[in-house]
Amino acid sequence: MSPSFFEIVQLSDGDYALRRIDDDAAPLVRISFSSEARDMMEDRDMAVAKAMIAAGIEAVGNVTHDIDWEEDELETQDVQPSYTLH
């Protein structure tokens, strides 16, 4: 499988998105700021969006690093309930 390359783009509605360079499908991540948040950031919204995406990628890497992917161990683990975080 060939590696995927990603880009952060500003969409026509002002939102920021992470998408594959070679794919015009829906973005993998979309970040939208309110007008109040944009005012507080003083034209640094692209930098904040990049930082948010980088933090998300790092968090996913940490979570997947901690998972034991051995199939036989996954079968013996108790199923954990899912929770909604607001």
C-alpha cells in the first residue's frame, strides 16, 4: 500500500479541513470556528486549526500505541460500554 499524503485546506465557507491530497471526497477532519472565536484569534485561525489537527493526530497515535493488537487477547477482554463526551 502506498503512503497517503494529507493537506490542510481552507474551504470556501471558511472552515479548515484535513484531506488526502489525491482524494476529493469528504475531508477526514473539518474544523469550524465561530465568528467570536475568529475575532479572538486575530487572523491566527489557520495556525490554531493546524495545532488542533496535529494534537488530534498525536492523540490517535498514543491511543493506538497503547492497544494490544494480539487477537487472542482481544477475545478475552471485557467489552467496555461506550460513552458520549460533551
